[in-house]
Amino acid sequence: MVNYRCTAACRHCLYACSPTRRAGYLSREVMREICRLLRKGGIGSVHIGGGEPFLDFEESLKYY
């Protein structure tokens, strides 16, 4: 989960994501550590989740 913001507020949402949730993403340090561990474990692909992980696409690019 990279954030809990979403353009919708579905009643069935497991994480209660919505447009009113606090903006923000995982810190760069946390994301790098997650990526390091994934590579170390030989993981070749991963699902990026969140309210809407690419709601701020430019911010998301900062992690790569």
C-alpha cells in the first residue's frame, strides 16, 4: 500500500480509501528497502497497491 487516497469512496473498500484520506506516499527510504528485499528474494514482479497508487504519478516516479 503506497497510500490510502483514492478518487472513489467505495463502501466495500477493505482499507477505507477515499479522496478525504491524508495525502502522502511511503517514504523513499522505505520503498528502497522494500525493493532491495524483493530483489534479494528473487521476486521478478510485484503488485503496487494503494488507494490509487498512481494518483500522483510524478511522485511515484521519484522512487525508481
